[in-house]
Amino acid sequence: MYSTAVLCLGLLASLAQGAAFNKHAALEDCLSGSSTLVDEVGSDDYNRDITPFNKRLQFLPAAIAVPTTVEQIQSAVACGSKLGYKVTAKCGGHSYASLGLGGEDGHLIIELDRMNSVKLDTETNIATVQSGTRLGHLAAELFAQGNRAISHGTCPGVGISGHVLHGGFGMSSHSRGLALDWVKGMEVLLANGSLIHTSATENKEVYWGLLGAGSNFGIVTSYELDTFEPPANVTWFVASVPLKQNTTVAALEGIEDYVRNTMPSELNMRLYATRQFTQLEGVYQGNKTELEAALKPLLSKIGGTLAASQTTTWIKGLEHFATVKLNQTYPYNQVQEQFYGKSLELTGLNGTAAKNFADYWFNVAKQETAHWYIQMDFHGGKNSAVWKADPDLTSYAHRDKLYILQFYISTTDTPETGFDFVNGWASATTSALKASDWGMYFNYPDTQLNRTKAQEMYWGKNLPRLQKLKAELDPNELFYYPVSVSPETSPELL
Ligand SMILES: Cc1cc2nc3c(=O)[nH]c(=O)nc-3n(C[C@H](O)[C@H](O)[C@H](O)COP(=O)(O)OP(=O)(O)OC[C@H]3O[C@@H](n4cnc5c(N)ncnc54)[C@H](O)[C@@H]3O)c2cc1C
Ligand SMILES: *[C@@H]1O[C@H](CO)[C@@H](O)[C@H](O)[C@H]1NC(C)=O
Ligand SMILES: *[C@@H]1O[C@H](CO)[C@@H](O)[C@H](O)[C@H]1NC(C)=O
Ligand SMILES: *[C@@H]1O[C@H](CO)[C@@H](O)[C@H](O)[C@H]1NC(C)=O
Ligand SMILES: *[C@@H]1O[C@H](CO)[C@@H](O)[C@H](O)[C@H]1NC(C)=O
Ligand SMILES: *[C@@H]1O[C@H](CO)[C@@H](O)[C@H](O)[C@H]1NC(C)=O
Ligand SMILES: *[C@@H]1O[C@H](CO)[C@@H](O)[C@H](O)[C@H]1NC(C)=O
Ligand SMILES: *[C@@H]1O[C@H](CO)[C@@H](O)[C@H](O)[C@H]1NC(C)=O
């Protein structure tokens, strides 16, 4: 009996292995019969393309297709769909959870970073941008082609797609809104193989879903972006804020009042802290005299001082925060970090919540010697363009929040300690908050959430509508990843 059972299991295992082998061979066949190029395992391209930003989360794809045309994207996706593979678009590869590699092993990856053309129409000031473009290349081209810009995050290697499809906040967002607020139209390849155009008037529901939860509904192939003329000069700055345990709650309440009511639209700013220092940093769209006047009421209230500032050109202002060259294109060598991070989007941080946050900071974080930081983006407020934009046009669920608060720790030594450190701080912060006062930002995703919780956190009140759209557009979950929007389960089936 015993040996028979072992034999049977062995036979089943080898049958299963054989089936997986045949399925994989069929995928390779299909891809090579299509017009798409595929990265050869072990090649320089392959090694670059499977390198995630977060070294903690390396996944092994079934194959990496590297299309250079929309037809090639279509034929590669059709292979995955026909043969039962999960298909994942990868743009800049900067997801904290390596979601550009599928967030798990075995996906067919559509690597888009060879498709990075940016064409500005200087009559309409609308730019047509391929979906594999990195932010720094986008900024450099918009400026070079016609002195134009959009608002976006600071890292030039980040891809436009992950960024604009889920938010996109940076050093011009208080003045000019989220990156996704500049997207006027998109071409998208759906799970059923159709390529459709979406805008606020055409395939409106798909447009709504893509701008906030875009990784769930298809592969965007290009964007039409509205643009603005950037100010000729900006002033970047750093102000040091030496907080103590007994002054932090008052400082946070001072900051909150300022961000909510006073912070001028020209000012873009975040609070950044490590174990060693705490500072405000940002960019003012104007000169130093104006910056000083804008900061004065805040700095005098919380006891900060302007430590450094410089007036410079728009492009040099972007380069200051980029820290590397702006114009990032293929071939791109991914810089890696090994870390655990997560984010909270908060309607405010005052009273008991601020006290709990500050106590963890001084009692726990100040003793933690592994490299960590927190970053609080001043996202909302009365004068913020993020708050002024129409909340119903996109599925970005946290437009009403005042802050994006990110927690980050290097996990080179022990990931488990890092998980506890970050989760302890985040839950101390939220323990006294109502559920409606917080959520999380998909672009700083938390790898320790299950799918149910993650969907609630990222998409909040928009989730039921997104799940309905998922059921319509991708019921078989071709574009699945571990925390993707699940298709609505109809009540009759329960
Ligand atoms: C160093 C660094 C700095 C950052 N700075 C900022 C910042 O200042 N502000 C900010 O808001 N965020 C910032 N981020 C977060 C960044 O916005 C997100 O990580 C973003 O999702 C990355 O996009 P990507 O295209 O590079 O990532 P990828 O890993 O390639 O993709 C991310 C997700 O988008 C999906 N996707 C990619 N292309 C497509 C497509 N064409 N169609 C549909 N889905 C697609 C992927 O499948 C995946 O789910 C930063 C991240 C890093 C690592
Ligand atoms: C950016 O780099 C690409 C590739 O090297 C180059 O073709 C392009 O002209 C550069 N663009 C700008 C604005 O410098
Ligand atoms: C695919 O779905 C879209 C959106 O629902 C629809 O417009 C299109 O006709 C469908 N294409 C096919 C081939 O069924
Ligand atoms: C905070 O504590 C310090 C001593 O550590 C004390 O000198 C200071 O007066 C206190 N400040 C406030 C606002 O309570
Ligand atoms: C700064 O800008 C203001 C308003 O535009 C202007 O009045 C002032 O002269 C400028 N100051 C400097 C030092 O350039
Ligand atoms: C302000 O911008 C102009 C135009 O881009 C540039 O020529 C000038 O050098 C800038 N001033 C400073 C102080 O950088
Ligand atoms: C305090 O924080 C709560 C919860 O985030 C928020 O709703 C409220 O508006 C804040 N109050 C003030 C005065 O800023
Ligand atoms: C998901 O996580 C939440 C807490 O974060 C927990 O309450 C819930 O039971 C979990 N759900 C599943 C299906 O594991």
C-alpha cells in the first residue's frame, strides 16, 4: 500500500510537471510565432528587466515580452490569455511590492520601457506619450519640446504608468494637482483583446477606473496629457525642525492648521524625518523673498529655521530632487533598495492620534538603529490643487485626505523586525482614528496586507464600483496580482 501510494504521487507529480513544461513550451512557441521580441533568459536585457526596485521581492516571470509596437503588445497578451497565464504590464518597475513583475512568480510580463516616445503638439499643448516612458524623460522632453510640464513625483526612473494610473504626487502637486489630473485620454488594451480609447466623454467608466486603479483593467498603451507652462524660476529649500517629544503634538497641530488653511498654492512641501533629523523640504514656485514670507507663520509657530534654499530654473529644480540625471530611458539600470514600507492617507493628525504617533517616534523609533524614514506629503488643504480637482472624474479614492504619510525601513538584516517596526508605528497612528479618516496609497503599497484588506485600504468607497467594472472587463482575471481588484461576486451566486 505504502509503496503504491508513493508511486502514485510520484506519477502525479511528474504528470503535473510535464503539463507545466508543455504549457511553458506552448507560451514560448506562441510568443516566438508572434511578432514580439522576448528577453532571452540570462541576457543583459533579461537581467535588467527582472531586477525589482525592492530587492526583498524578486519574482520569476514565465516570460518577458518586450514589444515596441501596440500590435506586439496585443499579440503577446493574446498568447498569455490563450494559454492561461496571468499577464502583467511593467513600465518603470518601481512598485514597492514588485507589482510590475506580477507580485508573484509565473506571470507573463509585458515590459514596456522600450516604448517611450513623447510628442508635444505645440498648438494644443497636448502631449501623446507612450506607456513605457519614465517620469524624468517625460519632464525633459515636455520642457525641451515646448516649455511645458505636468506635475509628478520626484524620482526620474519611476514609470509614467504605475504613477498616473494610481495617483502621482510630487513637488508641484500642491500647485498643480496629481499626475493623474493631467491625463485627458488613454488608449487601453482590454482583456478581451480590444483596443479602446477612453476619456471623460468616451468609455467614461473605463477612464474613471483606469485613473486610480489602472493596473486592474488592461494595459494602457498611450496617454494624452494636458500640460502647463512651468514657472521660469523656482526656489527649493530645506528647513530644519528640531522637535522634542513634548513639542511634537503642538508642532503637528500647527502644521495641520497651516496646511489646511494657510499654505499658499505656490508652495509644495513635505515633512521628512530619520532617526537623526527632522526637516521640511520643498519647492516654492517663486523667489526666496516670497518663500520666506510664505513659511514665516509656520516656522515661527513650530520653531523651525530655513537651513538652505536656492532659486534656480524649472529643470534644475526637478534635478535637485531627482539627484540623478532626469532623462532616463532604455537601457535603464535599476538602483535597488531592500526595505519594507507602507503608507497612510490621513484626513489629519492631531490630538490623541498625534500623541500616539509622537510617542512611538520618541520611545521606539529613536532607539531603532536600522535605517528608517518617515515622509509626510502635504497633499491637501484649502489651496491645494489636489483638493480643487473634481473628485468624481477618477477612482483615486483619497483625494479628501490632507496627508500621505509614508513609513520606510531598510530590511537588510531582518525583514520581520522591519515589519513590526513599521506596522507598530502605523497602527499606533490609526488606533484612535475613525475608519473614514484614513486609507492607504497604492503607489506606496504594503506587502503585508491580505487581498481583502488591501482593496479596502487602497480604494475605499470606490471599491464596489471598481469590482463591478472588473467583472465587466476582466471577469477571468487575466490582469490578476495578489492584491488586484476582485470581480464583483453577484449575490445570486453566494
Ligand atoms: C524611488 C522611488 C521614488 C518614488 N517617488 C514617488 C513620488 O515622489 N510620488 C509618488 O506619488 N510616488 C512615488 N513613488 C511610487 C511610484 O509612483 C509607484 O511605485 C509607481 O506605481 C511606479 O510606477 P512604475 O511604472 O515605475 O512601476 P511598475 O512596477 O512598472 O508598475 C506598477 C503597477 O502599475 C502597473 N502598470 C504598469 N504599466 C502599466 C500599463 N501600461 N497599464 C496598466 N498597468 C500598468 C503594473 O502592472 C503594476 O501593477 C516612488 C517610488 C520609488 C521606488
Ligand atoms: C533623452 O535621451 C534620449 C536617449 O538617449 C535622447 O534620444 C533624447 O534626445 C534625450 N532628450 C532630451 C530632452 O535630452
Ligand atoms: C471588449 O470590451 C469592450 C468594453 O466592454 C467592448 O467595447 C468591446 O466591443 C469588446 N470587444 C470584443 C471583441 O468583444
Ligand atoms: C519640554 O521638556 C524640556 C526638558 O526636556 C523642557 O525644558 C521644556 O520646557 C519642555 N517644553 C514644553 C513645551 O513642555
Ligand atoms: C521676488 O518676487 C517679488 C514678486 O514677484 C518681487 O516683487 C521681488 O522683487 C522679487 N525679489 C527678488 C529678490 O527677486
Ligand atoms: C530664472 O530662469 C531663467 C529662464 O529659465 C534663467 O535664465 C535664469 O538663470 C533663472 N534664474 C536663476 C537665479 O536661476
Ligand atoms: C483632526 O484630525 C481629524 C482626524 O484625521 C480630522 O478629521 C480633523 O479635521 C482634525 N482637526 C483639525 C482641527 O485639524
Ligand atoms: C485580512 O486581514 C484582516 C486584518 O488586516 C483580517 O481582519 C481578515 O480576517 C483577513 N482576511 C482574510 C480572508 O484572511
